[in-house]
Amino acid sequence: MQNNNTFLNIISLINSPASWAFISRNIYNYSKDLESVNLIHQRGFLYKEDLFLKLQRPLFKKAKADLIFDIPSNLKNKRNSDFVIAAFVYEFPEISQTWSYHLNKNADLIWIPNKFNDDILKRSGVTTETIITPYGTDFKQTISKTNSNLNKRYQRKPFNFLTICMPQKRKNPILTINAFLKAFPIKNFPDTTLTIKFPYLPGKFPWDISTEDLKESIKDDKRIKIINKIYSREEMKELLLSTQLYLQPSYSEGFGLSILDSLSLGIPVLVNSFGGQLDFCNSDNSIILKSNPKEIKGLDYSNKEKTVIAKEPDIKDFSEKLYRFRTDIDFYIRSYQKTKLLDPKKYNWKSISQTIINKIKEKTL
């Protein structure tokens, strides 16, 4: 370990399609223009060398602080500096006692993206100070909201719905398929399609849906397209702009990056009524699903045997809202015209990075 003038170590998985890696890359890219930042990149979930950034072998340096993107039980082993900021996000009401212990013992500050996660930590007995700063997006509104343009958009064929997610039970892709098929019998809606974007096919991890369940739910319906490749940021933008309505009916979201991206572009979103996305989604700018509390096993990636409390979207309400969006042009146009990110400046990666840097300075200088 070397002594130098490094301000911040960012310790994270970088070359992966996982949300954690995406957030890390953005914090690194914007922070390095503000202070001396050292990137200690890790191997891990869906890691692939040089996938997004061509990186040199990491150097472990002493810095003012470490910003660590990892599960709480790994914080102690990743520490290089005297002050540790743990980046944390979670989807369900409480974390384990083990995670609470490590956050209290091995983190000096916890960065969380919203009040939803702040409530989780408080409920779990975490007393370490938190900084609440959201994640960001680099997308901007590109769709004209005039009636004439939206009328043209409505006429596009195929009329496509989209969901982007890991093939995990928590993300509810099977429910999305079932609601789509319930709303749109092929005989009546041959040109209405559903695209499901996975970074990999299911069955790779214990918390995934099964390949058999996926095939059974699709029922050989050719209108349902599965994409299982990793996209660049530009490809992801093009994919979002190709859809009419973005769907994210997860049992719960810790934040909801793809939802944020969709709103930023001006794409209407349909989301569950539970989760961190409600920090920037409400009935003024989104289509909110009815849902009911439910205890469910197999959703938590930290423990597949754990039963968690989440909210299950109502499939009847889901299919009815899909049907209305497809068949009621007035509802379609109103949905587009109300779609917006309520506070765009809040979700800017540069200002987010500056906020974190300023907090570190406050605590360490």
C-alpha cells in the first residue's frame, strides 16, 4: 500500500451489466474530474474483462476515503483507508442482522439513493450516518409531446411494450408475460408485441426464474421477443425509444435505473406501487399498478430461503392498464404528455458526484 495524495478510492465491480457497475462507472467518470480518484476494480457478478472500460491492473492506494460498492459483510476486507463510505441499496423492508452489524461496525458513512432505503436501514437497527443522494441518468427528453406527433407514434407498428431486467423472480418477468397475453389475444392484436431485455438467459443463479417457467409462460407466442445480450448505453437508449410503454412490475425496486432512464427520455412507465422508484414516480408522471402485500420466498439474492414482504402487482389491473394504453388513444396521449422527470437536476451524475465528494471533505478534512 502506497502513501500519496489520492483523495478517493472507488472499489467496485466495473465491467459488468449489473446496476452496481453502471453506478460505479458514472461516479468514477465524474469524480475523477473533481478530485484525485483511484479505481480499484473487482471481478464479480457477470464480470467480463474490458466490457465497458479498458482497465489496468488496480493499484491499492491509501486515500482520504474508500467508496465501496459491495455487500456489507465484505466491507472489512475491502477497506484501504481510514474513512469508508458504503454504497448501499436494497429492495425489501429489512436487512439481515449480519449486514446490519457490518454496516454499523465497518462503515463510517452509508450512501443510499432514497428515503425507501433509509427506512430499511432504520428498521434494521443501522445507526451509521447516511447520505441520501439518488442515482442519475445521462438521457434527456427527446420525444415531441404534440398531439400530431403522438398520434403518429401511436400508429407505429408493431406496437411494442418493453421491460429491461435481470431474469430474477423479484423482477416479475413471468407476471409481465401473463398480463400481456391476458390483455392481447393474438387473434385480435397480431401487431402488439412485448420485448424482454435480459443480460443473460435465466437459470444461471439461484434467484432466477427457471427456463422452463419462462418457456411455458410464453407459449410459443412469436410476439414476445427475448433479448439476452449486453447492450451499450447507446443501444439501450435506442431500445427504450423503440417502445411505447416501459414496464417494471417488480415485487420491489431499490431504486429503478431503467425507470429513471425511461422517464428522462419521455417514455411512459408502468410501475408497482411499492419500492424505491416511488421517489420519482407518482400518479402525476407514471402509471401505477395496484398491488397487495405478500410474503414471498426466493426473491432475496442474499438468501434464497429467506421470506420477504413485498407487494405483488394485481394481474387484472396490470392487463387492464396495458389494454387501455393500447386501445384508448386519448389515454395514450395523456400518458405521454404527463411523462417527465419531476426534478431533472437532482438526477445529474456530475452533481451527484460533487455531493458525495463534498460530504467526504466535510468528514475527512
